[in-house]
Amino acid sequence: MLMPKESRNLKVRAKRLLWFLLFVFIFDVFICFLFFKYTNMHPVLNGFIIICITGLLYLLFLGICAKIDKRKKEKLEKTGKIDPFTKQ
């Protein structure tokens, strides 16, 4: 059973991941179109490059999300506010 705070964190992470996947999918389609239209690259190499680009973008995304979560946690600790819906 998930605690309320864990459930909320899971929803936030899922929402962030869905937005990331949407933007990366659009970006990958654009890059694939450019590769197929303007280069004579082999499709397997094209796919490998797209996978590498997506992996790097995901690592960047994870780093940014970690910084956002860290700053949010520090801000909550600094103000001294607590979440009224979680048990401590």
C-alpha cells in the first residue's frame, strides 16, 4: 500500500515522464525525418543515433528533475511548512 506522500510523488513523476516522452517523441520524429530526407545513412545507424540522443536527453531530464526536487525540498524545510496530509 502506498502512503499518500509516495502516491503523490508517483503521480508527479509519471506526469513529468509523460511530458518528456511526448516532447522527445516529437523531437525524434523530426530528427529521423531530417536523416532520411537529407542523408544516405543506413536505417540501423539512424536508429542507433536516435537511441543515443534519446538516452542523453533522458539523463539530462533526470538531472534537472533531481535539482528541482532538491530545491523544492530545501524550500519547504527553510520555510518550516509541513504537508498536512502526511503522517510523521
